[in-house]
Amino acid sequence: MRAPLPNILQRINWMLGASLVFRVLSAATTLSMTYFLAPADYAEYSFAMSLSLLVALIAAAGLPDYIVSRTRDGRLSTARLMVQSWILNFTLGGLCLAVIYAVVFRQALSADGQWGILLINTATLFASGNVISQAALRSIHRVATQAKLMLLSITLSTFFLVWTAWHSGNVRLIGLATLAVFFAMFIVHLLVLKRHRLIASATFSFFSLWRLLRHVLPYGAVLILEVALPVTASYLVLTRFDNELAGSFNLMITLLLSAMMIATALDQTFYPVLVSARREAAPRILAAYLLFSLFAVLPAFLIFFFHAQAVATISIFQKYDQLATYLALLAYLVPLHFIAKVHTVYYRLQDNQKLSITVYALALGWIVIRGLQPDVRPVDIGWFMIEAQAIIILILTIRVLPFLANLGLYWKVGKLFFSALIALLVTVYFANNLLALTISLVGYLLVAWQLRLHQDLLALVGKDDLIMPE
């Protein structure tokens, strides 16, 4: 069955809209934590949150992407996967918790910080289970339902985490609140899946779980390695330097991870469309994905390259030492990650991710080896991350550029460049000025809207390009 183009665009708009609200509330949570927690406590909290993203990806093990890739197999096939997926999720997550307990409780961290890290990462097992459930909804194109569950989760977690931080300022209690919220949302997801007949009994054994793990690992390995880069950098700084300095560095890592989640939201928007696309249409849709990513990263470049010092002087950030130095790194890290993300999707579509996995593993080794050198500073570790991301893009681009050639994107790229130029002219002249930053960002969006850039990008997805099942 062909899906009408308005339905496709509606799905894209639901996901992008929900992701935008998700990121705004996540940013509100981050800002609240920087205000209510002391820098030393925030260093432990932000490390726990960074680590939880890595644990979530290991626990999920690529199952969400694998479930989406089985879209054409039908609802019953997806339903039979769910129980096995949850068992695999909690098994791998439990192993991660055992490692965290063994490692974290040997570090020179506060008792509340140690228990907070453990509780937050326990909550992550339920959060990754929720992501798997949302993938099942996405596989039957219930994108609106998925978006509503995302919004409910982030609204509840934002309220309870900020309320707990406000009343206690205690990382352990924040961990307990996180665990309670995500467990409750796991129950809600179960009820929604049951309503849509996405839970079916299926026989399984250790060997069936092992076979499933072998199938899904290629989907999850790249995602795990992506998050492992900033988490490793965060761990190196937290364990090698004092907590006051680590708090500033880890605030930068938290903002980077927030940007990475926006990149993941774009991935979740475009990857199901690419999976369902005709082979000849894939280059155009991947080009739309790349141009959307470039459009999204320009504000980050403007903010952190030209206005890092102004952002660091905002009252809630003034207690963080050398913050402007670390924020300036995001001007490079955020665009590099978004572009690398698009490249890895190409290899995922080809069902051959060996190159992506190899390159990310080498990049991780690069950060560890260089980060353990004597006399290294936290800002140096940030630059090692930039070098690693640049290496990833240089290698992965080899096969992607020919794939996107001859698409006639000059007019669309020209509109994007013109919109960006207007914003750059304003913000370059008035650097480190928050009013100029606001004007430049608003101008960027207005010019792009007047040029109908968004319509040009969406037009790359034609109504005859996709085949959607009932």
C-alpha cells in the first residue's frame, strides 16, 4: 500500500515536534540542576546521566533499529519479538549495573554520588525498555502515539527531577525519583502495546536470545560507540581532576549529549522512511536528512563559536570555572557529530556497519590513549574528541559522497547557505552579545521560512518513493 505524502509528512512533523519539546524540557532540567546542585555534586550527577545513555544503548543493543527494519514483516512478527527484546534488555542492563557497582564504588566519590549513579543507571533499564516499546509503535507507523509517550515521559521526569533537586539537592534522592518515574512509564508502555496487539507469546531459550543478539548487535554497536566517546572523556576528567573543574567539563558534555539526542531524533524520523523507501529514492531521502542536519547545527555553531563567553556569564553558570573554554569546543563537536550520524545511517542501510564500528572503535582508542598522557588538561581531552570525530567523518565520507552525487541539490544548498550567511553577518559583528545572538537566530529561521527551504527539503521525499504496509 502506498502511503500518501501528507501522511508521511505528518509522521515527520510529529517526531520533529515531539523531539523539539523533549529537548526543550531536557534543557530545562539541565539548567535547573546546574542551579540547584553545587559544582561538585553536579559533576557526579552529570557523569551519571552521561553513563546512563551508554548503559541504555548497551541494554537496548540495537533492538529499536532492528525492530523498525522488520517493518515489512507485519505486526505479528513485531509482537513476537517484544518479550525476547525485553529479556535481552534487562539481561544486558543487569550486567552493566554489576560493572558500574564494581567500578564506581571503588572511586573517590561521595556516598550519595555513588548511589545516585547506581540508581539513575538502574532507571535506565526501564528507559531503554520504553525505547524498545516505542520502536514497536514506530514499526506499525503509530508515530503520533510514540510522540505522545515521549512527551509524557519527559514531562514527568522533568517535574519530579527538578522538584527533588529543589527540595533536597541530593544526588541519591534524584536517583530514586528517576527510578520511580521510568518504572511507572514502563508500565504505561506495556498497556499501550497490549492495546495495539504488539505483545504476543513466543517460545525462547538461551540460544534464541543469543541468535537475536547476534542479529541486532550491528545495529547497536555504532550507537554504543558514539556515546562511549563523550562518556569516556567525562570519566577521564572526573577521575583525574578535582570535582570543581570536572563540573565545568561535564556541563559541556551534558550539552553535547543533549545535541546528540536531537541527532538521534532526526535519525528516528528519517531511518524508518529510508527503510521503507524504494532503492532509487534512497539517495534523495538521505540528502534531505543531511541538509536537515546541517540546518539544525548552525545555531549551535553560532552560539558556541561566537558567544561562548556570553553564555558562560549567565548567572546560573557563573560558579563554573573556565566554562567558556569548554563551551567553545561544542562549536566543533556538535556539527561533527550530526554529520557523522548521517554517514553511519548510509552504512546501516547497506546492512554493513563494519567500517563504522571499526572507525568509532579507533576513535575511542585515540581518546583513551591521548587522554591518559601525563600533563594533559581537560580542554586537551575535549580537543582529542574533536580530532576523533573529524577522523570518523573523513573515513566514512569515502563512500557516501558518490551515493549522493548527481541529485541537483545546488538550489537547496544555496538557500541554506544564504539563510546561514544572514545569521553569520549579524553574530560575527556583535560577538559575545546575547541580544545579537537572539536576533541572528530569529533572522536565520525567518529567512529560511521565507525562502521555503523546509518545503524544498521535504520535497526530496516523493509520494511514489515509499511503500508502507497496512
